[in-house]
Amino acid sequence: MCHHCVIESVKSGMLSRRSLFKGAITAAGAAALASALPPRPLFAAEPPHKAEDLTHELWEQFPTYFGGQQLFIEQKFSHAKDTFNLNEWRVSEHTGTHIDAPLHFSADGKSVAELPVEDLIAPLVVVDIRTKAADNPDAQLTPDDIKAWEAANGELPEGAVVALLSGWGAHVATEKFRNVSADGKTLHFPGFHVETAQLLLEKPTVKAITVDTLSLDHGPSPDFAVHNTWLPAGRYGIEGVANLDKLPAKGATIVVGAPKVRGGTGGPARVFALV
């Protein structure tokens, strides 16, 4: 056999073995990926056609639960002087649209950095209590509200995040967002009822609850009963979300940009929904 023929024969054999090897790797990778993927699809049959921002813009005087300033911004470099801008922030973990990690109300719960990424993308359930919140600022999302939602929309989807829509997001730039009593001691805004937290804990795949107010508990709560029930059970919360009124009762997918801060009990987050 000529020298050229030998070379071509070797090359042909090598290519054949390489193709076989690549095929085996591809098949193995596909099998591994299939086994790693969650059993349910990330989105419904129809792909989302828009994104809705559920995050309030955060500024230094953003209203806070305790009333004091919780975000401080100091400029360290300026474009005029240094050719670039850079600010230093000092911020409370629980400011603006933010996460409550299990560690917030437990001795050894998951920190915000330890929340599994698969728990940060979920079907979003929006429970609308605006009518009763308009009549009573201390309104709570009760088990009856969950039952009414299911009667109209079917069972809560697997792996859901359940959101309370009270309409309070419209007051974020006013004193009504905190709605403090005349004696300055009591806040008045809607939240979850502790019995609702207990009900949702019986549904093991519900990942989180979220509110458009300053707290998972309603304003006059004396004991943070919802926080003390929900977070120690390993679930998380999101407080101060925006624009829930622009979403359907079901069908949206929430995406939670939780900060990955080691040991954090929570943190400001960018949250949005795909619809």
C-alpha cells in the first residue's frame, strides 16, 4: 500500500472512532441532563411574551418597617475627577423589595445564599384581597381566600410562590405605606394570616409567600406569628413587591434575583415575572 494510502486509512479510522466517541459522550450527556432536570417544565406550553418588574426602585428614604433610614450611599469616585463613578453602600438586609431567608427567624435556617436556585423560579399565584384591604388596612389573607382562589383557578400549582395583592404598592412613596397610628406605636397594612401560613405548609411544594407591604405579617401583629411559622419551616418570603396588579391570578412565572451573600438573613432583590 502506498504511503499516502496508509495515511488516509489511518485518518479515516481515527475520524470514525472520534465520531463514535463523540456520539457516546453526547448520548451520556443527554441522559445525565434529562435525569437532572426537574420533572415539570419551567414554563407552560406557551412561551412567555413579556416580563413584568416586581421590584420597587430603592432610594435612601425608602419607607422601612422600623421607620429609620436603612440605605446610605456615599460617592467614592466621580467621573469628573476619576473618569469613573463608584459609590459605597451601607444597607440593611431588609430594605426595599427584599428576601426573608429562613435564617431571619431561626437559629440555623438557610441563609439567603443557601436558597436553592430552583426555588427562585416558580409558578406565581396572585391572591387579590384589594377589596377588603380598601375597607380595612389590617386585612389578612386567610385560608378562605386560598379556597376562593382554588375554586376559581384550580389547585395551587406545584412549586408555587403565593403572593398577596393588597394594592399597598401604590402607597410606597407616601406615609400610608407604613400607615402608623397617631401614637406612633402601631403600623397598619395587610399581611398573611398565620392560619394561611399553616395551611400552605401542608402543601410541601409551596416555595415562598410574598407581599406588596412591609411585612409578611399584617401591620399590627404583636408577635410576627407568620414569620415565626413560615421561615423556621425552611420556606422563604419576599416583602415589598411591586406591580402584582399587572399580573393574572395564575399563569405567570416569578424569577427572584436573591443576593448570594454568605450568612445573609435576607437582602434587597430584583424580582420579576414572566407572563
